[in-house]
Amino acid sequence: MLVVVAVSVAVGGFFARAQLGTAAENAFEAVGDWSTKLRDLAAAEPQSEVESRTRQGESTSVFIALGTEPDETAFALLVADPDGPPLLVVLPQNLLVGVPGFGEFRLVDALAFGGEELAALSVVNEFGIRIDGVVALPGGSVNRGLPGPVVVDLSVPLFVEATDGSVSRILSAGRTEVTADFVETLLVTAGAGDSFEWLQRQGSAWRSILDAVAESPATADRITALGGIDAALAADLLVTVAADPDAFLATIPVSSAESSTGAEALVPAGDQADDFLRQRLDHLLLRPGGRPRLEVLNGNGRIGTTADISAILIRDGFHLVRTDNADDFDYQETLVVAQGNHAEGWAREVVELLGRGLLFLEVRAPSGVVDISIIVGHDIPSGEG
């Protein structure tokens, strides 16, 4: 049976309920609570400060990776919608994505392989959406940013398992005042339950953070201070979400799966995930009409030779489904192969984007897996795209 965490929406929005298992049914109800009027803008807060920082009529997105330990990281996407309310999308740590150059791994694995930039690129590759900024927040950022204790409203308690196998309740369900550092703990700690319970706790933690930002927009600056060049953009988007009473706090619909390593994982839930992308992130879609499937093969033997090419094409809306070595490393010129007549236009587009490449059309035995094959030759050395 399909297990789905459904999309949450604000008052006046919609729900797309599917056939749910018990765990997902509970998660559905809890996630739905996230966006029940995130907050009313604090009357004492100067309206001019909020208005000057919110992004009305813009299409903007920032990917956030919070945490320094591989298994203690939280991910989110902050979005300003030009035609609707802004939203904060919680991205599960163990979401299976196509990681360029590696294959299908969890989002946290992408972070371990290549840092926050590769993790963000993997999200772009998986969903075909534009990401305008990438922010890596070190552990303790939430603790440093929040002005003091906050109230969290948990639908499920937090249990943690000790090294001896015993399980202890750390925080009960319901409304509880917690310290700032514990808010971050809720975001980055999986606990002893399943992934859906963790998602619910993450949603509660983000809602508390947004409440604090609503009361004092400067909180967003303190939280994102160490986020790098896109920190200011992330802070502005946090204020944008917090200041809008119709803002959404959501997660992309997911179902249970198992990673190649045997670890518990979540995957986008088919049509429901597609519906979410079209209805909530349509302004970020790189190719609303569908994405060409792509494979990039190393034909010159140089390490990393496919990385830049893959990044360029992914950010232009191509879907990288495979990277590998070619049949040999003696290709002098890069080849771009259209796998069937339908793919010829896309192949020509690839040649234009790369500024090089010999175009071929395969019509006798086109691949049924990809639309375009690229064999990278010696005319594109490692480190060049």
C-alpha cells in the first residue's frame, strides 16, 4: 500500500488525500496542521521593516542545509511565489534523489559526497525546479539565532535510542516550551520512530522558528548569518514566509522505500508529487512540458570530466538519469546522440549549450531509457564545461 505524507496547505487551500497507511494517515493530519495560519504578524513589529524585506511578485527559491554531521542534517526549500503565498518546503533527509555522478542515493548522501551545492543540484535534477541560492548553516545556527525559549506543538513525541538499545522519551506530544538548542535538535534528530514522525517534528520546529521570525525579523539574520553569499536572500525569504498569514509549510508527497544500502528511505509519491510541483512550484519548473532524459559518458578518461557538463544541463532542465564510462577513452570530440527523431531538437540544444559536440541521430535502435546520450571527448578536459 502506498504510504504518503500529503501536502499541507493554509486555510482556504486544498488537500489531495490518497490511499494511506496508518502512519501516513497520522502524518497527513499533522502536516495539515502546519499551515493553519502559521502566525499573525506581531503588532509591535514595525510594518515597514517587514514590507521592505518581503518579496512580493517575485519567483525566488533558496535551498537550506542545516547541520554539520552527515546523519544530523535538516533540509528545506524557501520559496517566494509571484502568484500566490510563499512557502517553506521540508525536504526529508533520507529522500532518494538522483545524485549527479553517483546514482540514486539519499539527499544526505549527496551532501556527504559533494557538499551543499551537490545536494541542491540533486534536488534540481530530481524535481526539475530552479534553485536561486544555496545556504549551508552550521550546527548551532538555530540556537544562536533564536532569542530564547520558544513553544513547539508536537503531534508525535520524540524518543531516542541509547547505545544499549533502550528507548527514552525526550519530549512528549503537545505544546511545550523548549530551549532554542532543542528546536534544532527536533530538526536534525531522527529519533526512534519512523521517517514520517520525524517529518512531523521537523514541521513543528520550523513553525516555531517562523513564529520567532514573525515577532522579530532580525532573528532570520542571526540564524542565517553564517550561511555564505546567499545568507541575506535566505533571511529575506524567512521573513517573507513568516510575515504572510497565508504562507504554506509543506512537504513534497513521499512514500516509503529502501535505499541501495538498505537504509530506510522516502521517494517522491508519483502523481501526487507531480501535482504538488505543478500547483505549488510551477513558477520554478525549468521545463513545464516535460524533461528530456540524459546520460553522460566519460570518453576521455579524465576524472570529473562529466561533472560540469551535467550541472549545466541539469540547470537547463535536462534530467540526468545515468553517468558512466564510455566504451573507451579515445574519443577526441564530444558526441551528442539523439536517441530517436523526437530527441533531435533537444540534442541540438545540448550542442548549443556546450558550444561543441558532433551531433548524431540514432534511429535504428534508439535507447528506451534516455533521450540523449553524450560521450565526453578530449575536447572537454576535466574542470571545463
